[in-house]
Amino acid sequence: MCVTVSVMALGCLGQAPAHASGTTEDGPVGIGVLGEGLKVREVRATLDGWEAGAQARVSLWKGDSYVRMVRGWTYTSSTEGHGHKFEVAKWKINKSFPHRSRLCVEFKGHDRMPCVTIKR
């Protein structure tokens, strides 16, 4: 069961299927993907708590194999919603991805990498 917190900081464990839209969380790190069909409009990365200078990036995976970097390291913004503090980074993507490929986010200094699977 998923629970909405704020600004795409959603709680689900594991890998969430998506029709170019979906969210998942792995520990303090979360990913939100917005789009239709196989086309992704935007990717959002979240990190629980305030961590000044946090950096995140987005990569593309096929199965367990790394394919390429989609967006490189970018600094996050600190925000708060409903009493919850977190870091967030957003990227405009506007590209289509292969069926069953995965978009993943990672933060420097954190060993978690949640992914959203893009499906038809």
C-alpha cells in the first residue's frame, strides 16, 4: 500500500510498475516519475530530512544492467510539507524509454537506489 506524504515523497517498498508514472522509496531515498505511455515528462528525487548540499542523479537500467546516465548530479532544494522536511531534485525529461526499462535515482553519500519500471 502506498501512502502520499508530499511533493512525490511516497512510501512503497521495492520496485513500482509505471505507465511512465510511478513512485517508490528505498529507505530515505524516493523517486517519482510523471508521464504517459512510455514517455517520461519529469523525474523527482527525494531524500528524507534536511541535508544541505545533497546531490542526486538519474540513471537508466535494463534488468540488472546499467545502460546510461539520464541526468547527472544536481543539487537539491530543501522543502517542508505537512511538518515533514526533505530534499528534492527535479528534472524535465520529455523522452520515451523502452518497455520494462527502469529509471533509478541515487544520492551522493547514500547507498539506496530506488527505481521505477516503465511499462506499456
